[in-house]
Amino acid sequence: MSPRKLLLGAAVALLAVAVVSSVAMASGRASSSVTTIRAVEPAPVMKANKYIQINLRWNKDVYSVPSGGTLHIVNSAPSEGPHTFTVVQKKDLPRTGMQAFKCKVCEKLAKAHGADPNSNAPPKYPFLENGVGQATPPSVDVPGDSGITGQGKKGEHIDLTVTAASGTKLYFMCLIHPWMQGEVDVS
């Protein structure tokens, strides 16, 4: 093989490595700006004549996302219907069973979504921006920002952009299942 062909082959190989590395780095950056939050439902636990423990929950307690990043909220627990990702103040998170069953912020924000408590019909507004119903996803940065994962089918999801400043902690819950709570640390 001539030195010229050898040099050309080496240059093509180096270019290919550079392109593959650039694509891998770019896709790594893109995926690091997306944080997935899943509603999951491990099997219930029962103690006869004592209790039944429903394990419907978010897959983690704390998530991290950069400011400008995306929250990908997925319904992996369809048997309990749709779920909401709703930012609330920390003080509004229910801490007892009674608070969960009589959740004032849940009632207020469900009403803002246009949900009829006497119907199984979908809410009028799939999203809230600062507590106001709308058809488009909110910029997630303050309490009252919310989205519904769909009608309750497995895999339904929403993507929300986080615009809160770096260093912000966002507390969230599902309005339908108020014990499903978590925290998003914005970096």
C-alpha cells in the first residue's frame, strides 16, 4: 500500500472516530438534561384484619434536573388511572392519611384543571401554569405548575421544561394520589 493511501486511510479513520465521539458526547449531554419520573405500582401488601398497603408511588423520592432541562413524567402504573405532576409548596404536602384524604391544595388545583369531582370525564385543562388552566405545558418553576399524564394508559407521559433557577427545590405530588410526593433539585 502506498504511503499516500495509508495516510488517507488513517485520516478517514480519525475523522470517523471524531464524528462518532462528537455524536456520543452530544447525545450524552442531551440525555443528561432529561430526567424521567415514573409512577410505579409494586404489588399491594396485606395483613389480614389489619391493613392493606397500596404501594402506588413515584419511582424515587428526589430527582435532579438542570435549569432548562426536561422532566419526562411517565405513567407506569395505569391501574390507578392517570397521575399528575403538580408543584406545590412544601407546607402543602400532606403528612398524614387524613391530610391526604382531605387535601385542600388538591381540591383547589383539581378545580383549576377543570376536573368534575362527580364525573370520570377528563379535566378541561391538561396543564396549569401558576394555578391557571391551559392547554399547553407550563414552564415549571413555581407552585401551581401541573400536568396530567393522560387518560390512564400505561406509557402515557408528559414532558415539562424546568425554568426554575439553579439551586431551587421544587416539591411535587400527584393531585389524584396525594401520598405520591417527591422533590426536584434544580442544578
